Amino acid sequence: MDISTTKTTDAPPPTPQPTLGQQKRNARGATRPGDRIFLGLSRGSGILLLVIMAAIAVFLTYRACLAISKDHGNFLTTFEWNTNLQPPTFGIAVLAFGTIVSSVIAMAIAVPVAVAIALFITHYAPRRMSSPVAYVIDLLAAVPSIVYGLWGALVLVPHMDGLYGWLNDFFGWTGIFSWEQGAPRSMLTVGILLAIMILPIITNVSREVFRQVPQMHEEAALALGATRWEVVRMSVLPFGRSGVISASMLGLGRALGETMAVATVLSPNFDIQASLLNPGGGTFAQNIASKFSEADEFGRDALIASGLVLFVITLVVNGAARLIIARRAEYSGANA
């Protein structure tokens, strides 16, 4: 019997693996038409947004340069706004101070209250109570600014005398809360009104963030014997820190740019008051709203110059918020 033998052959060489660039090109080539359309639309939207922002910046800078070049005073430090003088004299010192102070007051009041309300809705209140409370907060976010302004002028301002008198009696020695018995149309009233306006925004965003906390984190903390507050402190707040910061920046953006409500409540005066209770001061948005209709072409350029400063302040605030969030990015409760 013949014994057949099999001839052994060498194994074929391994197929070279495609490089990363080839993989990306292959993936793009194999993408479905719908994916390509969506990619083009999303990319175009992002580019369009950058173009719009750049156009706004160029427009504001050009018109601001026309006005600042003819300003007889120092644009950053002058305590006066009179574009009808010859030569014109105007500056943003009072406006910058008032905008920052009123926004800080609003944030100091609104953020703790908003976070507390969000925690109450998501972790303490029964469902029969949390749903109506959340609905009311949503309604407050939809109220127009002018309605807040009218409410502030007709209801809030007449009822601020008691608070002003109490602050003057107990904290007037500080100078910050001294009151000269004038109309309570001051920075503190503006800050309280702005806090009421931005409260729904911060509450709604914080509430949605707190609802995303992994259930297993809370259950693990409860299994270890933690109280309800300890669960919130160790699991909920660390997980939602970035979201709360983002919500606060959204509220701050509205507080910085609020116009009609501030113009309705505040008694503007181009002077920086040491006390928060005495009338005086102003904000960028309020000054633009009150003077734009009666300003000539040069006056509008001067107002646009102040708007450019507000634009830069907003960009700086948003950039700082992004940096804060990026520093907290290493913690993510969803990855645990």
C-alpha cells in the first residue's frame, strides 16, 4: 500500500493592519448618507456660531474704537457719562462697579437657595409635592423681564423699608449697610430682584443634574449607615458640582445682561456709593437701555463701547467657568 505524503507549505504572511489614518478614511468612506448629512450640518452649525461671534466682536470693536478715540476722559476710570459735551467725556467705572456688585449680590442669594430647592425636590419632598413645586419653578423661568421689573417697582421697592431699617440699625456701623432714609432703589434691591429672576434657571438645571446621580451610589452610602444629609454631601453634591457651576454661570449671564428689570427698579446715578442701601450707581445694560433712544450717532458708539466691555466680561466669566469645570472633570460619578 502506497503511503501518500502531504507536502507542507509555509504559512501565508500576515495581512498588514491598516493605520489609524486609513481606519478613519475607511470609516468616513463607509459612513451612511444620513451620517454624512448630520456631520455636515453639525459642523456647519459650529462654524456658523464662531462666525457670528467673530462678527459681533468685530462690529463692537470697530464702533467702540470710533467713540473711545474722541473721549476726553479715561474710558475705564471716568465717573461721568456725557457724550454731548465738547469734547465728550464718558467712562465705565460706575457701570462696571454696579454691574459686578449687583450680580455678586444676586449670586450670593440665588445659588444657595436654588441648590437647596433642587435638593428638596429631588431627594426630600414626596412626589405629590415635588411635581407641583417643580412646575411652579418652571413657570417662574418663563416670566418676562419687564413683568419682574414692574413687580419690583410696585411691590418689592415699597416693602424694602423694613429690611433697610433693620440693616441700618444693626449693621450700619460697617458703612456698607448704612441708610440715609432715601427711596430703596439701590444696588441691594437690584441684587434681590436679580436673584429672584435667576433662581428658576439655577434651580432647574441643578435639579436635572441631581436626578442623574447613580442610584447605586446613594444605596451604597445608605447601606454603610449614612444619614440622608450625609448621602447628599458625599454622593449627590460631588457628582453634581460641575452641573451646579454651569447652572450658576447661566444665571450669572442673565444677571450681567439684565436690562428692563434693572432700569425699572434702580435710580441711576454716576457715583459709586459705599453703602449698598443708598440710591446710586448703574449697570451696563440699564445705561444702554435708558440712553440709546435719545443718543445721537456718537452717543450710540459710546454705548456700544460699554456693550463691548460687557461682552468681554461675559466671555471672561464663561471661560473661567469652563476652567473650573475642567479641573473637576477627573471626578465623574458615572464612571465609578
